[in-house]
Amino acid sequence: MNNLLQQLQSLLTKKSHGGGNGGLNDMLAPGALGGLAGLLIASKKSRKLLTEYGGKALIIGGGAAAGAVLWNKYKQRVRDTHQADAGFGELQTPADQRAERLVTALVFAAKSDGHIDDRERAAIERSIHESGYGQEAEALIQKAINRPLDPAWLAADVKNEEEALELYFLSCAAIDVDHFMERSYLTALGDALKIPQDVRDGIENDLREQKARIPAE
């Protein structure tokens, strides 16, 4: 699983080329998405898992238990389930759109238990504004908060097995399943991405083991 984590690091720690103009690239700079996870995700262990690998990066390789052979097997299993989908695996989503999808996935993960009330939403919006992500990033996060929880929509423009796996992996990392709504959300997302059950189980078991190794505060 290190291979995926390294790719996520490259994607999510993309440096801004605009020099602090408040655009989406500024939100993708090291530390920005890790900070976003801290603002949105309630579970302390999930927050630590999403930030501890690289300190300033959202996710970085080196902590996952599954190796490249197993991850390649996961990719092949997902590829097999999409054989009837014309063009699947032949294209890639542009990096900025891919990052937008993962930011939305973080917001959806935070909403998956149905417990973002008006007070919590106001606190999140205030914290995001004070964090200085910029107008474009704030608009993206606001749109994701306003959008009804829709895993099928989130998965709709995934173009290959890497993107399917990264979306499911990040969502699982951000959610501690202790409510039937969270389980229902992950099940619906896995179904929409056509991820086989054994692959879902492998990812969730690996993440569960990693979270179990995080010391309690």
C-alpha cells in the first residue's frame, strides 16, 4: 500500500505555482490538507493517521502494512470489475480535479454520520476562513458541505483503478465506523466504485491495524 500512499503524497502536497494567490493550489501545499483533515474529522486517531506520516503532508508512504504485490493485486481486482466500462483505465483525471474530489471525500467523510449541525457547520466555516485557504478553496469546501451526501456522484468521474482505490482508501482512513450511517456510506461508495468485497476488507483491516497502533491520548 506504500505505492498508493506515495502517489497520494505527490498529489495532495502539490506546491502552489501562483505564490500565495489564494487559489486551489495554495490549499494543496504541504500542511494545508492535513490542516483541513484536522478541522473536519472528529476521530482523533483518524486525524493522526491522516497527518502523522509526513507531519505537514496529508498522507505519505511508509506506514501501510500491505506491499506493492498486494496493492497491484487490488488494482487488478478493481480493473476486472470494470471490464464492461468502456475506456476505464485508459485515462486519468487532471490533478486539480482529482484533488478536488479528495477534498470533497474528506467533507463527505465528516458528514457520513449525519451529525454536522448548524453550530458545527458555522464553526467549521469560521475555522476554514481563519486558516487562510483562499476564496477558491473556501468555495470548494462550502459546496461540498452544501451538497447532499452522494457517494455515487463522488465516484462517477473516476477514470481508473488507482483513482478508485485512492478514493476508497482516503474515505476509510477518515472514518471510524461506529454508526450504521457510516457503514452504509462506505458500502455505497465501494459499490459505486465497484471495489470487490475482499479488497474493501483488506483496506479496512490494514487501516484498523494502523489506527490500533496509534497511542491513545
